[in-house]
Amino acid sequence: MKNWIIRYSFFFMGLLLFGLGNALAVKVKYLGLHPWEVLNVAFFQKFGFSIGTWSVITGLFLVGISWFISKKYINVGTFLNALLIGPFMDFFLWIDILPDQTGTWIDYAYLLAAIIIGGTAGGLYVAGGIGAGPRDGFMLTISDRTGFSISKARILVESIVLVIGWLMGGPVALVTFFYTLLFSPIFQFTLKHFVKLRDRISTPVLHEEVKV
């Protein structure tokens, strides 16, 4: 029971922080967003609803495709990820506590903070060992089916997503092309340390290992 509490605490706190990071990035979206958020913002601008709602819709759509191709990377954590990050992001935008864009260099500081928060949040929720998110699971499925490496599958999928989002008028800018380069090292670094932290406070025999 202690291990489950620790793992789910890591997982839900990570999702909450991920929503915060996404919300902060959206506040300065003119600088550019991650390809998946470019797509969600494009849907929002084109069809209404909220950005978080489109995050849920695209997440569940990817879960459906992955389920049809292979159920290997789908579990309870996949659905929780798809269903919660979007509403968490909408919540932070709704309560209106985040700074608005200034049109100055300060906006770059806000976006950097958003990337750091998002990368740290990713490391935290993955360290919980509850399961891959719908986007990561989809890219892992594509990797398995095509024989591409995970990095090549990620580049392929996110490039297609970015082009679709851009054609629909999503916020693509210079930072978009550096987002993954900044996000991935933060994610890897924090994941390694959160796994070590989880291992220290969990019962050693019962916890699951997370590959880092």
C-alpha cells in the first residue's frame, strides 16, 4: 500500500505540474510551442472548446489508434494521462494566476520556466511507473511496427503533427524547433533522480523498476 501511494503521488503530482507547464507556455505561445500543443492550439482556434479539451480528445484518439495496432503500451496510466493533463492546464488558465505575455525578453524566461516545469513533471510522473502517456505510447507503438528507433519515430510523428498544426494556423515559431532539445535532457535528468528518490522511500522488494 505504501508503494502504491508513493507511485500514484509521483504520477498525479507530475500530471498536475505538466498541466501547469503547458498553461504557462500557452501564455507566451507566440514564441512557439511543442508540436502537440501547436496542434491543440490550432484546433482551439479553429473549432472552439478549450485547449485542454483538445488535449484530451487528441490523447484519447491516439489511445484508440494504439489500442487498434497494439495494446502493449496501454494501461490505466495511459488513460489517466490523456484525461487529466488537459483539464489541469485549463484550470491554471482559468484561475488566471499566470503572467501574461509582455512582448519583451521576459517572455523567453517564462517559456524557459514552462519547459523546465514540463520536463521535471514528465520525469516525475514517469518515475511513478504507472504507465506511458498516450503520445509516448503511440510513438513506442510506431517504433515497434516500423522498426524505427524511438528517436526516429518521435521525429517522424512530431514532424507530421507540427505540419498539420502549422497548416491549421497553430503557433509555430523559432522556439518550437528547440523545444524537444531543451525538454528531453531535463526529462532524462529528473527522471533518473525521481526514480532514485522513489526507490529510497519505497519498500525495495515491491516497487517496479522504471527504465531510464
